[in-house]
Amino acid sequence: MNPRISAVSVVIPTMNTRGALDDAVASALAQRDVDVEVIVAMNGQGPDPVLGSNGRCNTWTFWEL
């Protein structure tokens, strides 16, 4: 059985591009038994904002239900 992930934070750029890191994170999550709710902090406005160097990133935080 795959281990459960209790919390994962993923920073996804808002420029509508996907890089190797985005693909690796998506693949890792897809291979695990994870029940998630998604909290999206757009452009740093949210409960736990994380900004990229240009301040234009979304933060997706996945918490175990």
C-alpha cells in the first residue's frame, strides 16, 4: 500500500505554463492514495500565501481530509 500524504504545498505559476516540476508533482500525487481538499491562494491572497520571485504564483495546499 502506498503511504498517505497528510499535507503537500505546490506552487504553480500563473503564466499558463507547465514545467518538469509541475509534471513531477502531478505524477507523484496521482500515484498515491490521497484524499484532498484544495485551498487556492491566488497571487498570494489566501490563508497561507507563497509568492514566487515575481509575486505572481498560485499556492495549492492539499490537506488530508
